Amino acid sequence: MAAATTTTQVFCLAVAEKTDSVVRILASEADLSSYSFFHRPAIAEFVNFFTKTVVERTPLGQRAKIEEKEFLGHVFIRPDGLAVVMITIATYPSRTAFSLLNRLAEEFSSKFPQKATWATMNPSTTATRYPELKLHLQKAQDPQSADPFMRVQKELDETKIVLHKTMESLLARGEKLDDLIVKSDQLSGASKAFYKTAKKTNSCCGM
Amino acid sequence: MTVKNRTVEFHSAVESILSRSGPGPAERQGLLSPSHGGPQTKSEFARASAGIGREINATVSKLQKLARLAKRKTLFDDRPVEINELIYIIKQDIAKINQQIAQLSAWMRKHGPNAAGGGGGGGGGGHGGAAAAVPNNKQIQEHSLHVITSLQSKLATTSNEFKNILEIRTENMKEQKTRRDQYSSFTGGAPVAGGGIMGGGGGAPGSSTDSPLYDPERRSTPTPYVNGQPPAGGEVVIDFGSAGVMNQQQQQLVPTNAAINMEIIESRSQAIESIEATIAELGQIYRNFAAMVASQREMVQRIDENVLDTEMNVEGAHNQLLKYYQNISSNRWLMIKVFAVLIVFFMMFVLMT
């Protein structure tokens, strides 16, 4: 169900809870469609392991960017122990990743404010308890649309292209108008001559 | 900023008044000598305050010199020894002046009433003299009070300026330090990082914050391997055991967090700047657009004029033709004339042959 516009750039999006270096994954969504069917379990295992390790290693209240093989893990651990991890390809813009992580953390904590509810969550219940995660994952596949800056920038660029085209057609219009001017000049001259001739014929009578 | 010490003037004015309104010089003497230090104390007071004024002047000039030195922002030609010396000297001067002013005011308080009392007692006989002396002493007291207040206020402004200069100096020093760090760490970053990895050990390389920019990618890479399979002939770091690596990891991640935050902030600011530039460009494009459309409006107006002209001409010509046609079709006289001429020619030809 990858709704990637180009390719899958984000492989996994996970929310975890870290209490005194004990890490428990609360929700996780993965998109491994770019790997062949038989590799998927191994990759999934690796992704899980990566998430856990990264959350373990990062101190509370910090962000970190870990690079490994062709993956890039962005992790943000809030001071209250809530950790969000995003595993993407190596060329994902980090600003987008971290702003997305921020928003995800806010959303999660607003949806499940009590730590007690966290205790009942584990990755398998994600689809039922926290379906928005999947949506976020899909949206994040295209960093252009996820990051508001990039979105605005893209729209501005499109507008600029449209304006350029308009300018070109405006120039063409200018040329045509020039043509029209010349032709109407000639027409006016011809009609004047016509008038003169008619007048002459009329006035100069007699044989 | 100079302390205008007019005690000498006042002194001479008082003397002239004394010499003018002169009842018994004896009383005068009586007046003056018990406050015996009268002229002497006065002149002593004058001397002391003059001295203080001079020192305040000197301190102010030193302070200006210090200000000039402290404002220099060059990275290398800074002369901290001189500046520190100057600061020390100025501090001492200010303290000394303060002390002197305090002494002077205490002395004046002690001796003032004495002078007044002495004057009153000595001039007991010369009532007028005493009456004349008391206001003099009171005036002297007031004057000395004023002098002391003005000296104190000058000293206060001087020390305020001194404080400002010190603040400026500390700011400059901080700036210089950061700039020095920038320059030195860019060159020292790479070799230090290299040495750090090679030298390894539990302690993180004591390099400045720039080395993490080089490091975290390389250092973070081994982490997932440590618990899994260590790569064959991998990084030297791994050989120091996971504990050492973890330590380094922790210490490397701490500066990495700051670096990441900076990265995020910088990329945001870049994005915003580019958006702003794009919007400005768009504005420019729209302006050009409007100018071109305005110029084309003129062309359209010309075309319009030409076409109207043409229409007028054609209309006129059409009317002429209509008139002509009417002429032709209605003027039988013309026709008759034409036929008459034809017939004349025909007759002529017939008659000829």
C-alpha cells in the first residue's frame, strides 16, 4: 500500500517508549515494498533492531541522525521518554525528518496522553490503535509535500514557470500587435487613396 | 570634564572683601588666626580639592586611552598585557580618589564647625566682625560642600564610563575567542579527529565542537555492528571494546545533538531565504508583465486609430461613388451631350466618306 509518488524514501516510522534505558516499541509502520518479497522479513528484523538500538543509545531529550548501510535513521527522544524514529534512505532531508518527528510526537502524546495506555500498545496493535501512523508514513514518502517549506517553494516555482509562459505569450502578442499596426497603416493609406480617386472622378466631370 | 576649581578665586574674592570692609585687623586676625588654619585650612582645602581634581583629570585621560585600546577588534594585535595594566591602574586611581574625597569631606566636617566656632569665640569682641565672619564660614562650608559634591559626581561618571569600557572589553574578548576558535578549529578539526580515532581510548578527543561534524558519521557507523557481527578488519575503534565505543558514542552523540539542531535551524533559515527570494522574483516578473502590457496598450490604441481612419475614408469614398452614380444615372443632360457628340462624330465620318 505504498502511495509513493516516486520511490519509497521512508522505510519505517516508529514510536517507542524509553524508560531508564528499557526500550519498548509502542507502534511501528514499515514500508518495504521496494525489497523483494523474500528479503522483507530480514529487512524488517533489521529495521526493528535498528530502531531499538538507536533509541537505547540516544540520551533523553535529544535528536540524533544515524547512518548505516544505505539507511539513515532519524530519532528524536522527548524528555518524558517518548521516542519517535524514522528510517529513511540516505538522502532524505533532515529538516523535514525532524519536523515530521516533532509533529508525530505531538500528535501521539495528544492522542494518548496517559502513560498507562502506552503499556497496552505494541507494534502489532498499531493498525487498530494508531492508524494515522500509516498515513504519516505515506505522506512522508514525498518530502516535498510533507515539509511546508518545500511545499511552498514548489508552488512558487510552479507559479514562476506559469508566469514565464505568460511572458512568452505576451511577447508573441506584442509582435502580432505590431503586425496589425503596420497592416492597419497600409489599409488606412489605401482607403485614403480610394477616397481621393472617387472624389476626383466625381468632381472632374465633363469628358 | 575638567574640574573647574574656583576655590582660589573665591579665596581671593574673600580676601578683597576682607581688606575692603576692614574693621580692626585685630579682630580680623583674631578671626582668622584661631581658625588659624583659616586661610591655611582654606588653602589646604583648596589644595586638596585641586589635587583631587587633577587626579580625576588624569584618570579620565587614562580611561580614554583604555577605551581606544579596548575598542580595537583585531584578532592578533590585541595587547592584553597593556590593557590589563591600564585597568588595574585606573581601578587603583579611582579607589584612591574616592578615599581622598572621603577624607576631604570628613576633614571638612570636622574642621568646618571648628572654624565657625573658633571664629565666633575669637570675634566675641568684634561683634560686627563675628557677624561678618560667621556668614563667611557658612559660605565657606557651603562652598566646600559644593566642591566635594561636584568632585564626587565627576568621580561617579568616571567610574560609570570605566564600567562600560570593561563591559565592552569583555564582549570583544568573547568575540575574539569565538573567531579564533573558528579559524583554528577548521584547520585543527581533521587532524585532531584523526588523532582521536587512532589514539582512541575511552576519552573523547578533546577537540572543539567542530570535530563532531567529521566524526559522527564515521563513529556512528560502527554502532550497529558492535552487538551484531563486527566486520572483518573493521574500524580501529571496535578493538577497544564495546564499553569504550559506547563511551565515545555517548560523548559523540552529545555534540551531535547540538550539531543536528544547528543543522535544522540553518536549513530552515535557508529554506525561508530561498522562499523570500523566489517571492521577490515573482514580484519582479509581475512588474515587468505590467509594463509590457501597458506598452502594448499604446500599440492597440494606434491600431484603433488607424482602423477608424480607414473606415472614415472608405465611408467618404463610398459616398463619392454614390454621388457619382447618382450623377450618372440622373443627369440626362449629360447623356444627351454625350450622345450628341457621338452623333456629331458619326455624321462627320459619314460625310467624309
